[in-house]
Amino acid sequence: MEPGKDVNDGVQYIRRRELYTDLQKRIEYLHAFLNISGPSIPTLSHRLYEKLLQFDITARALRTRTTATDMHVEDFFTIDSPHVERRKIFWKWYLYKLCSDPSRIEYWDYLDKVGIHSYECLSWLYTRSVL
């Protein structure tokens, strides 16, 4: 059976082995599974911060930049506060880049800039003949 084709009642066939051996197929599956595309990324970013602001521990961490204290916070950020808006923009950029083409060097440059240790990652991919 051809991958991505409906098997039965809308269930798509995925070759299990390819998820472990083919980075491209794994990324394609993740894109399909998560249904992350251009229009849904801003919504996902907004929902993430709505959820973070629902709990005092994460709302406090956004305000104080630490989870090491239970100190009282007079005013938590709101979903529309400038601080949260900037964070949502960064998160959208991150998701767009993360969902972009991993065969392009710009993909790896960005991950390197945001703290992913590309040497270890590239080394791991190279040793498994992914690159």
C-alpha cells in the first residue's frame, strides 16, 4: 500500500520502518499528524500562551522569569500585554522555522541561533546516514 493513502474510513497508511529510518518521511508524518501549517501556527501560539496564563506557576514564571520562588505577584501578564505579544511572535517564528525544510542550511542556522546544539545534532544525523 502507498504511504499517505487511506486504508479504511480515512485512516492513512504510514510505513512504520520509514519513521525510524527516513528523516524526510518522519518530518512529513509529523506535519500531517500535528497539522501544523501557516494559518494554524498563529492560533497555536495564542492558545499556548492562553494555557500558560491559566496557571499561577506558569503565569508567575512569565512575570518573574523564574520558577524558583512562590513570591506573590501583584499583576500577572494578560494575553494582550506587550510582553506576551512579543513572546507569541517569537514562538510563531520558531514554529515556522521548525516546520520549514530541514534540507536547507538556513534551517540548521536558525536552530543553532536559538540554542539547539547543531554540531551534536548534525553529528548524530551524519552517523546514522541521514545526511
